[in-house]
Amino acid sequence: MFLPVFNIYYMIYMLPAILLSLIVQFYVNSRYAQWSREQNRAGLTGVQVAQRLSERMGMYDLKLKGVSGRLSDHYDPRNNVLSLSRDIAQGQTVASMAITAHELGHAQQDQENYLPMKIRSAMVPVVNIGTSLGWIFILIGLLLNLSNLAWLGVFTFSAGAVFSIATLPVEINASKRAKNMLKESGIIQSEKERKGVNQVLNAAALTYVAAIASSVMQLLYFASLAGGAGGRRRG
């Protein structure tokens, strides 16, 4: 019996998703590189954008924190912390203000108890358990030719795909909020900056589309294996 991830059929299922991810990653990197070279006319760093927008929204208890890595910026609703990578925190660029505003969009969602965000957050522990157990159930089910166990693994593993799908509208909404915040606050001062913010945030949204494709294709692959196990058992 083969391991379920090391065979040619896995690559057939996953190749389109892998190619999509590579194309999206190239596009994201190119847009980020382009607009990280363009200084914003307000002369604000990511930290200053965060401070101005959070004060404007009355989020006086929002905490800012530095984080290592590239494009590792994120908002943690558990402790109301906005973490910015060095390039974003210190950069006075269009890309910096776009990404900072996007993460503040998540902070605003948290402040307003935005339901899709609450649902996604509640899914995290279920997804972590489901994806871990899913692999185990599928592998054991295939090794022992137990189709019911394999299908249970597929079902638990599907939590990852559901989470990816649930994430997309949350991210799109955060980007929409970011664009509105930057426009209404007057931080965006030219049509060129507006275009840059749109390109950076729209490119970032495509990464979640690629994640959905990868999760769904992987799920379909495992479902095909579980179905095959059932066929072998009947045979």
C-alpha cells in the first residue's frame, strides 16, 4: 500500500492548484515590490498609519507590536494586538499603508463583532484537530481497507477546505474597510496611491482564492482514495 500523498495521482489532482499558487505568488510579489518602492505622499510609516486610523476609529486600547518575517503582518483578536513586520512598520510606502490598513480592517471587524470573523475564529480549533486527525483516519482506512474510516478522515479533513472558504469573505471585507478608511481619513492623496492600494489588496485576496483551490483539490483527491478503498473492499 502506498502513502496517500506520494503518487502520481496526487500530482494530477494538485498540479492545477500548485500552478495557480505559483502564479498568484508571483503576482503578489510583483505588486508588493512595485508599491513598496512608491512613497506615500502623506509621508507616514505603517506605525503612523495604524496610530492615526485607530485613533480615528476610537480604538485607543489597540496595541502595536513588531513581528519578524516578510509580509507576516496580522491582527490577533484574542489580545487586541496589531503585529507589523519591520518593512511595513517603518516603510513610508503605498504598500505599507495598504497592508497596515487591511490589518486594521480586521481590528474594526473585531470591534464591531463582525459575524463572519467570529465564525472563522471559532473554527480554528476544530480545523486544527480535523486536519490532523483526517490524515490519520485516511491513512489507516486505506492501509486496512476500511472505507468507512477513510471517509471519516475525508469528512474531518474537509474542515480545512471549509475554513479556507470562510476566510475569503472576511479578508475581502477587511480590504474593503481598509480602502474606505484610507480614503475617508485623507491619507490617500492621489489617484495613483488609490490605484496602488487597490492593486496590493486585490493581489493579497488572490492568495486566499489559491488556498481554496488547493484545499478543495486535496479534499477531492482524498475523497477519490476513500471511494477507491470502498471499491476494493466490495471487490
